[in-house]
Amino acid sequence: MTARVWDSPPEGEDGEWEEQGEIDYESVTGDVAVWGSGRSEELIRLGRGGMWRVRVRCTGRAQVERVTRDEGTAYGVERYVIDFWPKAG
């Protein structure tokens, strides 16, 4: 997983993503914890609290399905990118 914090919406980042979604997010503290099978040790530091826009993209899900079916648990196959930027207005 890669997390990136921007001053404005990131542009020119299209690519081969299997899934993506975008939401509004409010951070009271300016820190974000990521949860998977448990809470990550590291926090994403936004720099300030407030309203943010968040886009999550992932790839490798189809490959995980295939590897899991054919070989067992797949590790390190999926790739996630999470972008944060301040919500305008």
C-alpha cells in the first residue's frame, strides 16, 4: 500500500486499476490509521485535521484470486494507492 498526501487533487494518474473509489473523509486529528487484517502500526499523517477527499485504487485482485485458487494464499500481489487532498469549500 502506498499513501500520498497532496495539496490539491492529483492529476495524470490514470493507469491499469481494477477497482477505484473516491469519498469525502473527515480527520479530526490529521492522522489516519489503515486497517486490513488488523490495524497498521504506522499512521498516515495528513498535516492537519479537517475535510479531505480520498481516492483508493487497487490492482492485482484477479491475480490474487487465481493464485489462491491454484496455489493457496497469495502474498504481496495486490497493490493499493491511497491519495488524500484537502476538500475544497
